[in-house]
Amino acid sequence: MILTFVILYLIVSVGIGLYAATRVHNAKDFAVAGRSLPLPIVAATVFATWFGAEALMGMSATFAKEGLRGVVADPFGSTVCLLLVGLFFAPRLYRLNLLTVGDYYRLRYDRRIEILCTLCIVASYLGWVAAQFKVLGLVLHVVTEGFVSQPLGMVIGAAIVLTYTTFGGMFSVAILDFAQLSVIVGGLLYIVSVVSGLTGGAEAVILHAAQAGRLDFFPPPAVDAWIPFVGAGITMMLGSVPQQDVFQRITSAKDERTAVRGALIGACLYFCFCFVPMFLAYAALLVDPVKFGALLEHDPQLVLPSLIVEHTPAFAQVMFFGAVLSAVMSCSSATLLAPSVALSENVIKEILPRTDERILLFTMRIVLVSFAVVVLVIALSSETSIYMLVVNTYKVTLVAAFVPLCFGLYWPRATTRGALWAIVFGLVTWIGGEIAATDNSVWPPQLLGLAMSVAGMVVGSLSSASRSQRL
């Protein structure tokens, strides 16, 4: 029954995505859905893009092991990121009527900054998309009772997502996100009611988690505990701001007000529903402490799907895997589309002679397929947890792309030299810190990289301004 449902669900998703492709006539339609999306769809696509593999499998497993303190990056940092985008970045960026966030770097600085920041943004998606593919493989492995291996499941899942995203672009992503939102919300809420009945009620789970210290959020009052804690939160909070998928959602809105409200509503939805899989994963420890306790130590990402398969009725399993597929497919398609559009528009476009709309659209699709292949190879070879795959991706954008974007929007004295120094200082410091880091290191390398990026922007901008005054 579950396998049949999964197959039908995948077929319907591909059909909807291909239908949406009939509305794609040029690169603008493919990248930002013609800037025509209403508020419900914008809010839904903001939520669905972020509520993916790390929220369902990675975040829930991390919470079960480490508690709220272990998930400071996501959902706490990521939710604040979306709120910041809605309040401070969406209004200004929407008015510029740009296709990608890379276009802003060219408009505000020059071609060099555009290429450098775009490459950093594209690189940041490698781990994020790989995490989505890993969950797709995990789901297909579980629902086929091991007949489909996890590597083969990754290949099948990637091929399905790639099919409708390649043809439909942002129109396919947005329409499927809106349709899948109800499946995600309804499925997870129903599962909560079922699992709560196995544990003696939601209150029993929450009380047990509180007594075990899993609801303690702030670290002990020590410098060596607070600095990594703050560093983890800031990585997602600020490193996610210059992401192309965030930019696409706000610029796909029909007007500025819709862009702002969509980001804020999506942030609230995301924060609230991230606690649902965390609740379910921890509830597993009450259902069967021995088995799920051992699984939490050896393969924590299997805790939640194992709980559903072994301890809930067939209909609950259908609802759960429907929610998982909805969430992961929405996130996968969005995170495949975003870097492919950015790379095509901001790096490859200038290389091609006399690029018209038809050639640019074809280029975006070719780049999307190529990017998917690279990410699939990473997913197949990586042993990093789903949660850390996602969290680590934002380090490069934090140290290289955030400061030029933020200072460019809010500091009139920011110059091209300052942006260049910010990128170089941030990247060199971060990479050096990662190489020299040990298990006893207190300062996260990305936090040091951010500090040096700010210093590079300020010193570089002021020095170039002083030189201009002397001339």
C-alpha cells in the first residue's frame, strides 16, 4: 500500500510539474515565474523550500541526541534569517527588478564581485542539495523494505525531481510547493496524534524531554560554550541571507508587499512545524527506549522512519511518507534551480556570444542537469549527517557574500575595493581556520572569517575613498 502510494505520488508530482512547464516561455519565467506569484503561493514556497531533509530527518535526530541547544542553527538561526530577509532585504531587492542575487553584486560593484560571490553561492548549494538526495534515497529504501538500496534510491529520486524542475523551472517549483504544503501539514499533524497515543500523550513526551535536559536552550555560562553556540546560530542566520533560493522567492512575488509578507509568513510556518519532527523523533525513545536508543547512537537518521514503519498503522505510514516526499521534493527542486540559474545568468551568460532568451533558457536547463549530476556524486560518496550537510553549506556565503550584500544595501560608502577585500579576507581567514582547527578550538573558523570580512569591507572602502579624495 505504501509503495503504491509513493509511486502514484511521484507520478502525479511529475505530471503537475510538466503541466507547469507550459507556462515557461523565457528565462524570466524559468527563474522567477514572471514575477507574478500571489501571497499564498509565495508563503508556501518559502516554507516548503526550507522545510526539507534537514528539518525532517536531520534536525529531528540532532534534537533527540543533543536537545534544543544542538539545533540553534536550524530552526532558530534559519527562522531569524527569513525574518531579516522579509524586513530588511526583500523591500530593497524587489525594487531593483533583478533576475538573480548575483545581478545585484554587478549593479552595486562590478563584474569581478558578481563572479566571485556567485561562485561562492553556487558552491554553498552542493551540501544542501546532497542532503535532499540522501533523504530521497532513504525514503525509497524504507518503503521498498530494502529492495531499493539507498544509493539507487538517491539516483531514482534525483531523476524524478530533475525531470519536472528542468522543464518547469520556478513555475513548477511554486505550484508543487503550494500543492504539497497541505500534504506536509496534514500528514505531520495526523502522525503527531497517532504517536502521542503510543506514549501516553504529548505532555508525557514534553515532560520526559524537559527532565532529560533536551529543552535547555542556552549553554552553560562559559566562554568556550557560548562562542561555538553563537557561531552556529550566526552561520545560518546571516549565511543564508544571500542565497539565490531566498532571492527567487521574494522576486517571484507579484509586488513588494507580497514579497515581504510572504517571507514573514513562511518564516513563522517554518519555525512552528520544525518542532513536529523533533517531537516525533524524541517520542520514539519513549515507545522503545532500548531499540531507538541504540539506533540513535549508530544511525540517528533512521529513528523517525523506523518509528513510523514499525509502530503505526498503514494509513499513518502513507501520510508520513507523503509528507516526507512533499517536503524533500519541494526543497530539492528549489535548491537545484537556484544555483543553476545563478551560474547561468551571472557567470556563463557573459561567456556566450550574443545570448538571446532562447539560448539562455537552454543554458539554464543544461547547467541544472550538470549541477544535479555533481551533487548526486557528492551525496553518494558523503558520510556526513544530513543535518551537518545543510548547516555547513552556509559557511562560505557567510564569510564571502553576506558582507558585500549587506553593506552594499545599507552603507553608501561601500566600494568595489571594500567588497573585494571583504571576500578575500573572509575566505582566506575561514579556510585557514578550518585547516588549523582542532577538537579543542573555541572560535568557529566561519565566525573569524565573518569578522575579517567586515574588517576588509570597512578598511578597503575607506582606503579607496581616501585615495579618491586625494586624486
